[in-house]
Amino acid sequence: MIPIERSLPESSCALALLLLGSRPEVTAGRLNAVCGPRDDRGMRTLDREKFRVFAPMPGEELPDEAGGADLVFSFSVLEHVRRPREFLRRAFELTAPGGVHVHTIDLRDHRDFSRPLEFLRMTADEYEAATGGSENRLRSCEQIELFREAGFEILATRWMDRVPSVAKDGTTALLDWYAARVEEIWTAGSHGEIHPWVEDSTRASFEAPWRSMSLEELSAMGVLVVARRPAE
Amino acid sequence: MLEALSARIARLLVSAAPRAEPSGAQNPTPAFDVTGQEAGVFAGLNDLVNRNGSVPYSALFVRRLLEGALALAPDCGVRIAGARVLELGSSPRPGLPLTCLLLGA
């Protein structure tokens, strides 16, 4: 299992992989195009002429060298970004006109997935003291609005409106996720389709601004965003 | 079609997960034929197993990756193969070339 750092030392993204100008020689299904030959242990290594690794580096500081991306993606990353507005502005700049973003954002309290909204009961200072500010606690509509502010066109969104199953050790039940169909995980195709499972009494226990949010918004455990930088 | 393909990929990933072996294991051959798009995915999974035995976590990423990529393709006209790709992560320890698995999509 790959250890995932839950907190970031400064802000935003710390890892970026870039597939460099591979248009002429890379075709679908030909993994060898980006991997070097197997070594004497039978292991492949990346062709460093085609991949560049910028980590560790805050996402908003990624160099222009990372620009011109046709596809930008992340999984369970944007909830950790501390300066999301600056991050997405930089991501916009690094995206080629017409380029597409695919991001899944995990909106749960990462300390204990079985209590996914617990962190909404904490003030900013309490949360910072307890976790170092591991997650930015933005809700789905706020995340989506930041994409729009940065200049992206939203192409598609899907919401996870159920608490995902959790393994005995409190981590995500991976095999359940493998076996599930897409629509079984990202169940709501629009905000209006979110099934509100959070109750009024629970919402009343939250700090501002969450206590004034809709039950539907608070019931979103994750959001998948597909966005595009408009073609020039 | 996408749903069927996604389901097939999911079955492949499920079948691959128990085969995860310690670092150094080579070529955990799938029990049934894989063709076309799936072959690239499996090549990537095998490579990851070979590298560090981390296939369960990686497979989850691949699954999600494919969901997004496959869902994009027909609606948005995105061509994955040959695209210039930027992956953003939150780990300061880059270890897996997840991006390259897109080439199998």
C-alpha cells in the first residue's frame, strides 16, 4: 500500500507527473512507448525524456515547462489544496486551449471516514490545531465555483451522496470500489439528484458557514468535476 | 459500451488484486485473454506489481482514471492517446507512473 500524506507542508499540490511531447510516437495500448527496457531484474523504468516529475512542489508554482497539457487529472487531491483559487488559476494557465480536466474530490473528514462530517463541527482554529489543516473543507459547490472563477467551462459533474463503505481498519474498502459500477459510486448526476441523508439536527451542530448550507450540499461526500479550458 | 468496458476492466482489476506479490514478482498472467484497450491496462498493472507490489492501491487509481477518461472520450472529443498529460497529486513521494496507464485507455 502506498502511503499517502494527508497533510501538506505549505500549500496545495506536491506531486506532478508530466508526459512530454509524445504525439508522434505514442499510440493507444502501447505502454512501451513511455517505458524503457526491462533491467536485469525484469523491471521497467520510465523514459525520463517523456516523463518529468516536479515533486515536491506546490501546484501553484509549477513551472511553464509543465504547460500545454491536453489532460490534467487528480484523484483526492483538490480537497487538500490550501490556496485553491491560486492553484486553479495556475492549472488553467498550464492547460492547453481546449484541454480538459478530470478531478475527483473527496469531501470527507479524512481522520475517520466513518464520521465523514465531523470536521465541520470545528472552528478554523480548532481544525488547524487538530490536523494542521489537512483538508480545506470546501464543499462541492464551492469547489465547482472555483473552477468557473479560474476560467474553466464545466463539462460534467457527478456527486457521491452516500457514505462509502469503510474497511475494518477505517480505510476505504478498495475491493468494494473495484467491483462497483461508476454510477454506484458517483450516484447523483446533478446537484438536484443528491439524496440528503444529513439531518437538520446534525446540520445545527456544524460551525458557520456549514450550518447554513443545504442538506443536499452537506450530504455530498465527493464530487467528480470535468472541466475544460475554452478553446481560443 | 462504455459501461460494459468499465465492468470488464473492473473484473480485471479484481482478478489482478489477489495476484499482487512482493516486489520483484514478475508477470502475474491474467487467467483469460485481454485484448485491445485492456491489454494496455494490464501491462501497466503488471509493471506496477513488478516495481513495488502496490497493485491494490494502484488499481484503484487506474479504475478511477479509466472511468474519467472513458467517460470523457465520447462526450468531449478528448483523445487520450498521445495527449500531453499533467497529473496532480498530494503525496511528496512520487513513485508510480500513473499517467502512463492512460496510454492503455
